[in-house]
Amino acid sequence: MSVVGWDASHGEFTIEDYYYFSKLRKFAEKEDIEIYEIKNFSKLGEYDVIVFNYPEKDFRSQEVARIKRWLKAGKKIIFAAYYSNMDGVAERINKVLAKMNVPVRINNDVIMDPENNYDDILFPKGKYKDHTVVMPCSASVTAKDGIVISSFETAKCHPTGLENPAFGVKLDMGGELIVLGTCVFWDNFAIEFEDNKVLALDLLKI
């Protein structure tokens, strides 16, 4: 069993919102994954997997230090942003990564794909293992290695112009640190696009 702590202490999209995340919860329960909304940041350390899905409040230095300790202790920690640094979320996550000396950055852009998309240029398709996924309204993520969700060669970044953009990366820091350019690939609207359900459940498993 995987037990997930979904943070609600930094203004994130809440897992308790039936309209947006009831499907994710239903699919997770079928895979023996339990997800709990956590409003007290300090309680997150009690969970195997910790999710920060669109944090709208800054992280204090003490919180960043705890996140780093949780990683070293073997936790899986997921940060999910959105395109064009909407609400300052990408930069807020970048500050956490910088304080932890993690060589990953979420860029102030949006990945578009005029050819490989889900009926919308802002709904680009990506590659995850042997699966095709859809990553709506995603910023690109820059990292030297650890790319787990890549784009097709037809993808373009605006306005950065970055080539071969990545949608998500994973780093081994004792536990796993996962940084994603979008937070809406697993909401009720998108989770059944292509193999998004596979990606979502893999992320929440230990």
C-alpha cells in the first residue's frame, strides 16, 4: 500500500475537490493507494509520498530543510507547476529547488506541439516509458539528467524557444524528487487522456 500526503498548507489545489480530483482518488483506491489532504505541513513527513500540486504560498527556510530531510529519509516528493509561471508557482518551486541545490528549473514558458497533441496545441503529447501521455498547459523543465517525461520532436517552447523540452524529471536524493511542468494532467478532465492514468498512479506509488 502507498500512503500519500497531499499538501494543502501552501494554497494548493485540494485533493478533496470532487469536481477536479474524484477520478484520481477513485483510480488510486483501486490500486491500493490512499491519498490524504494534509493542512499541517509538519504532518507530511508521516507519509510515503508527498505532493505539492500548484503551491501558491512561499515555503519557509525551515520547510525546505524538512523537505530535504524527508528526501534523504527515502520519501517520494512531487512538485507540480503550470505554464508561464502562472501565479508565481513555477518560481516558487524553483526557489525550493535552489535552496536544496537541485540542478532543476521550471521555465517561464509553455510547451506547444502543432502536430502531436490532443486536439489542442496547448495539450501536447509526451512520452513516458512506453506510454503516450498528454501534458496540458505545461512549462518546460530543464535538468542535466533524470528526464522521465519527454516531448516529441515537433514540440516547441514559447517564448523561450527551448528545443526537445521535458515535461518532468526525477532525481534520486535518497528518496525520489519529481518535478513536473504541469499540475493538471491528473485532474478529472485529463486523467483519462491517452495513458495519463498510468502516469498518475505510477507517480503515487512507492
